[in-house]
Amino acid sequence: MKFGCCGNMLVQTGVGDFTAPVIKQLGYDYIELPLAPMAQLDEQDFRAVEQNLKESEIQCEVCNILFPPQIRLFSSETSDKQIGEYLKHAFSRAQRLGVQYVVFGSGPSRTVPEGLGRIDAWDRLVAITRYIGTVSMRYNITILIEPLRHQECNIINSVREGLKLAKSVKHPNIKLLVDFFHLRHQQEDPSVILETEDYIKHVHIANTFDRVFPKQLEEDSYQSFIEALKKINYDARISVEAYTNDFEKDALDSLNFLKSYFRW
């Protein structure tokens, strides 16, 4: 099992790459950074991100935030050409960093507007997700559907819905992410993980209360989540996606927690 930390959750501005040296020093295996903000950097600033990661000797193996909020996937004002051009640019930058997985959460982009029927929205989402998978394959990047709590998006809110989307898309580059924080907020039973077969390729975790770093087993309902992952022999990656007022201490405590309970 590899353990990572989402750098973008630790900063108020920027992409969070300057947290890389500390994340490496604390003992994490990789850093997770936001793709959309990195895609919007000018070339000089993006090269600075590349250099920072190189000097920190830690790789960005996973990116979150596939789309910026201004790209609305269900809007008639967003053309397929615009989406395609953005994806090629974003994935080319991800490839330069050695990214293997990109998370497709992007709540604002994925939100279905009023007036669009659910069937039409579903068909559109299946089609666009399949297209994303086709483009990402050219860059050797796998896309991870992320179910989001209903406060952040109005479609694909549960793991079961995310799995249904992945199966409907029927593309080898489309897989699934399970986020403990969103799963708990949706009051979804962790046993749903047992239904996901080989689709789960990544996990996010944070304490459900205030979305802070997880530190102790008894502070939240982690046990059933751990047991479900263990039953499917999940051994890929887990990223802490959380806020903190004491980064180094909380990140170290969280890493120790992960190593204690998420290795089997």
C-alpha cells in the first residue's frame, strides 16, 4: 500500500507543490496535486512545479480536480472541441509529472443544471466520461470517477452510482475512487466496496468531522471501511485529503495511523 497527501488542501493559494519537501520528509510515498490549476499555469510557473517536485524527490502519482469550474460539462456554451482541447493540454502536463491517475470529481463542472432531464444528463455523462477515457489513454493515464456528497454535486453521489457509471462507460481507462469523507456524508454502508470488483484503484480519506487529518481509529467510523478494503485485498494507494492548522504534526500522526491500520 502506498500513502500520499493532497498538497492542494494545505494551501489557500497556488497548487500546493511547495508542500512536497515536507511531505517527502515525513515519509509519504507520493504527493497528490490538482490538475486543473496546474493546467492553467503559464509554462514558466509549471516548470517551477516540475523543478520543485524533482528537487523534493517525490512524484505526483495522482492528480485531483480534473476540470476547472468554468468548464460546465452539461452547458450548451461548452463545446466538445473546448473540452477536448483542454483535456489534451491538461493530460500532457500530467504526463510530464509522471501522473498515473487523474480523479474525476469536479463538482461544479459535473453539476446538472436545472431543466435538463436526468436521463439526458446520464447519457451525456456516460458519453463524456467515455471520451475522457479515450483521450487519457493516449497519455497512459487512468481516470477515476469520484462520487461526491450531494452538497458538492447533484449527480454520482454514491459509490454504487459511481460503479454504475464506470460499468456503463465500458472503457478500460475508467475506474473508481472511494472517498471515506463523501461515503460517510452520504450515509453509505462501506460494504458497498465489496461490490466494486476490480474497479477501485484509489482511496481518499479524511475525518468526517471538519474534514481534518485522520489520527485515531476511534475518532470516526474507520473500522468498517478498513474491513471492507481488506476483504477485497485493496493494496493500491490512499491519499489524505484533509485540512489542518498544524500540517507537519497532523500529517505525521495521520501517516502513522494509516501505516497501523491500512496494511495487511
